[in-house]
Amino acid sequence: MSAPSLPPTLARNPRLGRWLRFRRDGIVEVHSGKVEIGQGILTALAQIAADELDVDPSQVRMVPACTARSPEEGVTSGSLSIQHSGMALRQVCCEARAIYLAAAARALGVDATTLLVRGGRFDAGGGRSTSYADLADDALLDRDATGAGTPKAPEAHERVGTPAMRLDLPDKVMGRPRFVQDLLPPGMLHGRVLRPPSPGARLESLDESKARALPGVVAVVRDGSFVGVVAEREEVALTALGHLRGAARWHESETLPDETRLAEWLRAQPHETTPVASRASASATPPPAKTLKATFTRPFIAHASVAPSCALARWEGERVHVWSHTQGIFNLRADLAIAFALPPEAIVVEHREGAGCYGHNGADDVALDAALLARAVPGRPVRVLWSREDELAWAPFGPAMAVDIAVDLDAAGEVLLWRADVWSNGHSSRPGRAATPTLLAATHRAEPAPPIVAINMPLATGGGSDRNATPGYDLPGLEIANHRVLAMPLRTSALRALGAFANVFAIESMVDDISHVRGEDPVGWRLRHTADPRGRAVIEAVAARAPWALWKAREGFGRGFGYARYKGNGAYCAVAVEVELTHRVRVTRLAIAADVGLAVNPDGVANQLEGGAIQAVSWTLKEAVRFDRTRVTSDRWESYPILRFSEVPAVEAIVLQQREAPSMGAGEAAMGPTAAAIANAVFDAVGVRVRDLPLTAERIAAAS
Amino acid sequence: MIELDVNGTLRTTPASPDTPLVYVLRNDFGLAATRVGCGAEQCGACVVLVDGAPKYACTLRAADAAGKHVSTVEGLVRDGEPHALQRAFLEEQAAQCGYCVSGMLMRAAALLESNPSPDDAAVRAALEPQLCRCGSHNRIVRAVLRAAAAMKAR
């Protein structure tokens, strides 16, 4: 008999003590390699640990991830944290509980099976008991997980599956320091970086004298086209930055594509083509009676987090400590090690929370900025904060995409063959995966890292632009290909849902066109092509809600539906919306249902679904990175507007709890179905099919 | 030295008069709740109350706040008791990342001061200048309405 298999991140980090530590004061430290990015993961992991250990949630302390001691769990991305860290922690806690139970039995001189475990105490009855705290001894967990033991059955869960209050919110609501931006260690200096004016810019000359002469300026750092300043006070750093900006001469060049012709640009670039899916019809296929062909596009989209990216760094000799809101502490460490030609052990990356993170944003880049500036002032911590302009113009973008779809229909309008070609830059340029650093400043230094070309992760691990390129419906024939564009004038990387946003928008728009050709109810078409009962359940759940079921046709209004199973193997999600068309498009009501398997924190899942849907409304109606041939021009909130309070629809989020099913991520499932539902509602309202995002009144007029 | 009244306590800063108030609050006074978002009055993360009116601390000169009452989130807690708005934000779990929360709280506090019984539309109108990227808007509106009801019941 083979050894029981361990969850993958536990197999990579089998030492139990790396995950869990019992303290004498009754606190249980939980060390996850996953990080809080505003999604509530720490709370869900604490629920899992509390249930499995039989401790009170108030005893659980989630320790910020740190390369010096946390388990290596890769990147907090892809809606995988519960699957990875949650399952690893569950097994760790299960084994740790057994170890402590045995120790308690020995200490009390009783049989372990007679002990009642509750609130962190082992009770033998008759007033005799001990506890994790009494028995706390790091040596007990200084051993590898074996895979032995069976985690609790769903019916034994008290916390898991029940709404829990977020552990991080009290600090944030009471205004206590919590974010990386709030760190204020003694002796801290303030750093600012002068970013180039455009992606193709090179620094020709810089007169640093005026900045250096400013009282309180400690260092001006220049390394090729990388320029930064360190000052005793933040406002002095800002003033010095202004002086540097005025004294810098740049050589700029036209490196950017025509923003009005992105689909043509994508198709004209060198690219790498890979098959995504191919399925021939089982029966002899009649010649198509009709072929529906269309191209769908999305523009470059910005993360547009409300906080500018931030990091701290402090050098001691040839060692550096970095505080960062990165999604991957070990990945960042790997790139910093290359950038400074240091062994990874010389670098500690410690996580601190930043503002909402929706993918690979500027967090890693600013960490290199901070390390470069702090090197000029050994022994002193330097805090670097990006500007709003840096954030909107220099953080990686979600790539522009074009999706060409052609669907062969038979005489009855039934699908014979679904073909799709996806055109896009790669969706990942995360650090830690290449031989050279992908961090922004590395490409600006005197000895620059070579320009990177974003990749797509293999489809088996989630894919990139090909994510959800294959329709999840039961269709006879499929031919799906992905074309990764190899020219990358704008830096692209992972943004929430990756390719699934554009692919699901395209597929679900096409599905409505097919239903329309057949004169069939679009929900009926989706149900007719979905055998999976869990998929059917979310479709039916949303179809029963107000925006769809109670909807009354009236002038200027429309309703629309969208559905997808995220990644083809993740959360099932359906969305229905009502839109109102005036001089602009407004989503008035939205219902979303999802089946994420076991929802550890159902309120957290609902919050993620609603938040995802609202962000998707914003992407769909308003957002596009703007640029001329030289510069990114949408570097302020005025030029990159996002959805505001008056534009936010009423949202009903429904979580279909599945206690017996494995948990799946909730953070990204809403994006594609929401975009599609909006486009379909616009079609319903005015009979106009808009295939290019953002979906504005001008685009509707142009398509009419 | 500039002397400032923040949450009823007089404090001094060596900052130059032109220094935006937000940096004085955060770096000199250790009051981290007032957050930097855009530096251009466009997102509301830095909103504080100056003599009761919402102001952007990212552009307000420190010298211009002298002689006035500056209120921040840290000042919402009275005698260790959270403000009704803070309770309501927790009860509604009205945040995801939480970075925008401080500005929301201060803008909402000003609203409830002038309008103790706002409806949904009034709350949305008041919060219109505040940006939230995570999509917590509806929970935030519910939290403000809940706080209003709680304050009236008292």
C-alpha cells in the first residue's frame, strides 16, 4: 500500500512546525504561504484551522507570510488558495491534533479516546484536563506530515461553512496601522522614484544638483534610466522628485500601437500558436446551413487599486529585508536575488497587506525600487510609495485581446462546429519564473534586464489567454486555438480571471446570437447544452431571481444572462442583469449565483462574488487604458474612470453551499459572466450587438 | 513649528507650511488611518473633517489646518467605544481590502451630522466622490444606513 498522498503544498513543505505553532499563552500561530489581498483568505484559513484543531477562532493568530519561515506555497493567485493552503492546513491541523491528543493522554494518564477536545482543552472528566497551551512544545511538531488521519467530515464542522467576521477588518475600520503603507519603523526614510515619461523612454541627462541641495535629501540614486531619491521626510522626497523631473531629459520613441485598432495590431504581430481544444463531431456532419462569425475585443485594463504600490527595504551588509504586498514572497525573493546577484538566503521578503489586489500589480516592482534606494543608506529602512500616475501607467496591464469566433449551424440552428481563435499577449510576467528579473526597475538600470515577453501558464494549471476559450457547453465539434503575441510594447500580466473575462464575454454573447437565430429562450439554450447538474443549478438559481424572472420589457431597458464554469473546472457562476439605456449604459440590477463547492466562509464568498461583479460592471462599461503612440495617457482617475456609487447596481449574491464538495476559489468567477450579461442585455434592449469593450453609448451608436 | 488640533489634542510638527496634511498626520503624529490614494483630490482615501467639513488631506496645506479642528478616524472612538459607523461597517462586513474605509467613514460622519436620516440615494450621493475598487459599495451604503438608524435609536 502506498503512503497516503499529501496536498501539493504540504508535500513541498512537509514539516508540521512550518505551518503551526502552539504557544504557552494559548495562541495558535498559523503560518500559511498564502497572503491576504483583500479577499478574506486569512479568515477562511483560520476557520479551517479552528475546526480541525478544536480551538476557538479567537485563539488562532494568522502570521504574515515571510520567506524566513513560512511554507513555500507559490503565488496567491488563480482562486486556488483554499484548494492549496486550506487543504494543506487541514491535514497539518489534523495530524497536529492527533500528536497533541496523544501527548495529553500521556500527561493525564488516560486513554486518548476518552478525551474530549474543545476550545483548545483536552478534558478527561472529573476536573482533569490539559490544553494545547499547557503542552506547547515546538519539538512535538518538528516532524514531517505523514498523510495519516482523516480530517473532520463536513457535518462535524462548526466554523467551516458558517459566515465568519473578517479577522483583518477591525484594524481597518478602527483606523489602526495595518497596511504596508502604514509601516513606520524607527529611523525610516522616504523614497520616491522618477519613472520615465513613456515605455520607450531613455534618460539622456539628469542634473541632480538642485535635488541634492535640498535640506533633508539623503541620497539621489541613478542607475541608467532608473532614478530615485531618499529623504528624511516624505514631503521633501516629493519636492526633490519634482526637481529631478524638471532636470531630466529623456529620449522618447513611438513604441505603442494604435489604440483604435487593437485587434488588427494583435493579429499582425509575431505570435506563437497553440491548439487549445479540438473535438470532431462523432456523427457524420452535414454541411453547415449557416455560419455565424464575429470578433470580440477587450482593451488593456488597469488594476487601478485605490492605494499606490508600496514597499520597505533595509540593508545590513550584504543582506536585505523587504516588506511587501506581493502575491508571491518566494517569487519576489528569487527575482531580487538575480537583480542583486545575491543568494536567496541573503534576502528576506515579509508580507504586509496592501490595498485590493486583483492580479500582478506594482507590488513586486516597488519592492525592487525600495531595495535599490535603501542600498544607498545601509542600516536604515526606506519606504517607497508609487504615485497615482505610476500606478495607472506603470503597473502591468491586463492584456488587450481579440477573440475570433465562427460557429457552423445546421438548418435548425443547432451548433455543428465551434471555432475560436484567441489573440493576446501572455497573461503572466510574474517574477520568479525566468532567468532574468521581470521587475520594472530591472529593465531601466544601466545594465538592463532583457525585455520580457509575458507567458501563459499551461492550461492544466489554469492557462492564460486560453482560459475559458473552450465553451463549457455540450457541443459536437470544437476547434480552439490560441495565438500568444510576442511583441509587448505595453507590459502585460495577470489581471483577475485572465483570459476568461474576454473569452466568456465572447462565448456568451455568441450563445445569445445563436439562441436569437433559433428564436429560443437564451436560458433554455444554456440548460439544453448543460448536462452537469451543478451548472444547471446556478443557471436556474439566477433565472429565478428578479432581474430575470420578474423582468418586464419596457422602452430603454433590457435583460441579459451570462454563465460559465470558471477555468472549465472551477466555480460555476451565472449572472443576470437589467440595463437601462439613456445617454449612457447603466446596470440597474444584478443577480449572481455561484457554486464554489464548500464555501468555507459563505459571507466572504458572497462578498467576493458581489465585488467581482461590480468590478466587472466597471471594466465592461467604462475601462480602457488610453495611450498615444508614445505615452500612456490614462494615468489619473479622470482619464481612467472607474464605477462610482451612483452607478453601482443593486446586487443579489447567492451562494449555493455544497458542504460535501471540495472548495473552489470564488474571486474570479464573476468577471466573464457579468460582461456577457451586460452585452446581452444591451442587445435585448435595442437589438444592437456590441462586441468591443468597453461597452459605451458611443459604441452602441456606432454598431447600430 | 506648526501647531495643529487633531481629534482635540494639540500637536506640533516641524513640517514646512506647504506640506500636505496627510503626511503630517501619518508620519509625524503616527495617525495612519488617513491614507494616501492619489494626491489629487480624486479618490477620497485621505478625507478628514476640518471644522466638521470633509477635506482632502492630500492637498490641504498643513499651515491651512492650523487653528481649526481636524478630525480623523482615530478620533471617532470615544472613551474606547467605537463610533456607530465603525460598528455598522463591521456588522455589515462593509469592506474587502479596507483601504478606502477611512475616507468613507469620515465622509459618512459628515453626512450623518448634517442629515441624520438619509435614504439610500442620499448616502450614495454623499459618497460619490469616494472610490472603492473592490466593489464594496452596496455594503458600505447599508452600513451607513444602519449607523444612522442606530444613532437615532439612542
